[in-house]
Amino acid sequence: MPVEIQQELQAFLISAFWGMLLVVYYDFFRILRILKKHAVWMVAVEDLLYGLACGCVILAFTYRYMQGQVRIYILLGMACGAGLYNWGISPYLCGAIRILCRKVKIALKKISKRSTIKDKNPDAKEGKNE
């Protein structure tokens, strides 16, 4: 296999890896949304940050590996990597985190119920019954 083809294949695989990492970064925002509901404007800010980060990664990648030349196979590699992760691993990861968060919430509610001391006679605590 010619060296040029090997370099392009390597760049494609590296771009697929970076595409996966970009979806991992988006999963961070998904997980934040699982933990707490966000307002519409906050979701817009998060998506804007994500879009800026993606643009910076793509520019840095093309500058580093392709001397600034945007090649279609680089963009396809990122899209393939992002798609594989998004439809393969991401639903299971987010689902597992959702289940874990529910269990932690239930455990915290049980702990808080047990730790609250309910005094049947509030006057006795202040010494008013004497």
C-alpha cells in the first residue's frame, strides 16, 4: 500500500476517534441535563459551547494533520466516529448513568428520612414542661 494512502487512512481513523470524543463531550451535557432540568436558554448556551468546541477541534485537527487542508474523508471520519459512538455506546452509557442517578436519589431520600429526628413533644425540648 502506498505511503500516501496509509497516511490518509491513518488520518481517517484518527478523525473517527476525535469524532467519538466530540460525542463524549456532548454526553457530558446530556448527563448534566439528566441530573437537573435546564431552562431553554441554558440548553442553547450549552449547545453553543459544544458547537464552538467542535469547530476548534476540527480546525486544530486539520491544521495539525492535514496542514490546514479540509479533506472530505476527514469530515467523513469524524461523522463516522461520532455516529458509531452516538448510536452504539452513548445510549447505554447515558441510560446507565440515569439509573445510577435515580438510585442515588432514592438512597439520599432514605438517608434523609432516617436522619431526621421527629420530636413528638416539642415543648419538652425547650424545658417548658417543668
